[in-house]
Amino acid sequence: MSTADPARFRALMGRWATGVSVVTAEERGQPYGLTVNAFLSVSLHPPTLLVSLSNDADTTPVIARTGRFAVNLLAHDQRALSELFAKALPGPEKFRELKVLPGREGVPLLEGTLGSLECRLVQAVPAADHQLLLGEVETIAEGRDELPLLFFRSRYGETDAPERLRLPPP
């Protein structure tokens, strides 16, 4: 059993800047999605990625049932999207005012992102109160060539020029 203090763990992990993405899924015509910063590339051959989703997120069981999801990489000016998908709202409600594109398998893709990766679920690994979802990337859509939305010290990074990113101070 771990003796690490969860509050100290969270504080230290907050010192690690991460990109922000939105994982989306679809079931019976209803879109679902949530904000994720626990996302990484696993392999190039075949292209495979990993996302960590909470067991209690409404999107997690949808992915388990359908075997499909997409990762939408957010640009620096898409903080509002990140905040929307971080809310505890029913999945379809998050999409009410958004323009989305249907992916190859019907998974909703968010417009205006840096790009999206459509995946087929190849493995779900239980990990504490989360599921680690391994997805084989089947379709890649490149979007805008912009700076990413970053999260650091529980706050978003900001741009002060087209090629400069400012992270929040301690």
C-alpha cells in the first residue's frame, strides 16, 4: 500500500507541463467526450497511443462497448473547449453548440484543433480508479499549425506572441 500523500503527489505532478486533448466517442448517434492530459504515444509500429480515463467518466464505458475513440489535440486558443469537456455534464450536452466532423467510424472530431487521431481500442488496463486505454491509430487528421494548449501548476499556459508560450509562475 502506498504511503505517498495524494495532495503532495498532485502538487508535484502539477510541476510537469502537459498538453491538453479531448477524447471523444460515439454510441447510437450520441456523442461523448472529456478533457484529458494523460495521453502519450506508445509505438510507431503500429501507431499506438495511450489515454488514461477515470472509471466514473461517462465516456469510458462508451469506448469499452464500441471499441472506438478519437483524441483531439487542442490549440492554445481552445481553452474554452477544454473547460467545457472538463465539466460533469451529460456527454451529448457538451456537443450542443459545437461544430463537429464525423470520423471514419462515426466518432466526433472537433473542428479547429491541431489534429485528431481516430483509434481502435486494442486493450484496456485497469489502474486504480482509471482505465489505461491503448488505441491503435487508424486515421490521422492534421489540423491547424498552432501552439498547443498547455496545462501547468493547475492552470493554462498563455501565448503572448505567435511563437511564444508563457507558463504560470509558482
